[in-house]
Amino acid sequence: MSTLHPPSASSVSLVILTRDKADYTRRCLESLRGITYRPLEIILVDNGSADDTPDLLRSFQQQAGSAGITVQVQFNPINVGAATGRNQGIQLASGDFFAFLDNDVVVRSRSWIPRLIAEFQARPETGAVCPKLIFPFEPFLIQYAGLVVSPTGRVDYLGRGKPRTHPDFNERRELQATISACMMVPSAVVQKVGPFDEQFNPVQFEDVDYSYRIRAIGRRIVYLPSVEMYHFENVTTGLIQPGVGLKRQTIVNGMKFKRKWRDVFSKEGGPPDSTMHWEELPHRPLSGIGELETVT
């Protein structure tokens, strides 16, 4: 298998957080082993896993090394939170581009890294790029095609539940913000914006806040639908601290986001609350997922 490693290739660092759910992480890492882009390093930050995850990460570190992928692993004794974990990953990373990836994402577009990089090269004003996320089971509906924020600060996913070929969600577009399930950012932008805001620990809205901070330095957030990734929903965000429910944490951090950015989102013409409806879609456990198609 040839590798995508031209002489002038930019180096890429993938930052992935884990906490239990070893079977999902294994599926994610197995899909990354098929990536031919080099130079590539993977930063794995484990937030106190009590299952087989630590052994899995050590094993992957050895296997990936033989494939020319540098792997660093940070083991935290407890769950330090998504923002802090990503900041630890940033400190370890050395790439020209950082890609933040959830451990419940599986690669569909094999050339996703060079295609995301090409967007930055074509449009230097770009600060972050996200792909289309689709559910990993038939009929492979859209899970995420960008994020919108209403004038009151309510957030919604574009395209959720729509066919992956729907024309409304197959055009490149600029966004108000994006989630970090799969998000690439130039290291120069990260250096200028700074670390994730740890007031959003343990999870929720730290990525939306980061998007607004990227835009605050004059960069743009872009959705690139030609790149597709599979995403198991709420596997990563569900792993928060004992006694802290995801819905409650979403409300608490949503209020923090509103206080911080109200002067911006209230004036940028986002869609009204009346158009936003979170549709509860059927899920399928990992045990019910067979082989997933990959494309170029």
C-alpha cells in the first residue's frame, strides 16, 4: 500500500480522548490504521478508563509504530474533562494541523486528511474544517452537517436525519460553529486562539466556544460534505463524571456559552428557535454493526 507522503506534506496530529467503551475505541483505531497519509501522529488521552482501554491503547501504540505512525498516550487517573484532555493532547502534539476526533468516529473517506488540508490551502482564511457525519447503519442518514446557533443561543445540527445524498447538505458552506467529533484546525490557529476553555468541563459546548474563538480572530469555520465519517452518537459525550447527567450538563454549559457569546450570536442572523427541533433517531449498538464501507 502506497502512502500519501509527498515531499512537502504537512504533518498532522490526531487528538483522541477515551474513557471506557473499549470496543468503540478499537473500531475507531482500526479504521485509522488504514490511513495512508504521512507524516501522521496520534495522541491518545485516556480519562481514567476502568475497562480494557489502557491495554488497547498500548497495543495500538506498538502496532501503529510499525506502520510509520507515531503514537503518544497520556493516561489520566481520573476523568479530567474534555477540554482539559484536549489541552493535554495539544501540548503533546507537534503537527502542522491538529485534528480532534471522538473515539466513536469511524473513517469512511480514506483520504479525509489530505482533503481537509486542501481546504485550508485553497482558502487561507479558514480556521477549522469539519466533514459530514453519518450514522453507521443503513440507510446511513446524516447525523451532522454543521451547527447553527439561534439569536437566543440555542444550537441545532443541520441535516440531522436527512438522506446523506440530500442536496441541501452536499454543498460546502461556512458555519457559525462546529462540534469537535471530527474537526481539523491549523496548529498556527490553535497557538493564536489558545487552549480550550476548561470552564466547560467535563463536556459540552467547549467545541462551540472554540469555534467562536476561532471566528473572533478573523478565521472561518467550514463544512466540507465531500468528506464523510461514521459517528456513533453520544458514546463519547455520555462518558462524563459520576452523578452528572448529559442533559443537565448540556443545560449548564449552554448557559455559560450564552453568557460568554450573547453579544455575537444575537446579532449574526442565525435561524429562529421555531425552526429547531432535535429529532430522536433510532440507534444501533456496536454489536449490530458489520463491516462499514470506505470510499476514496
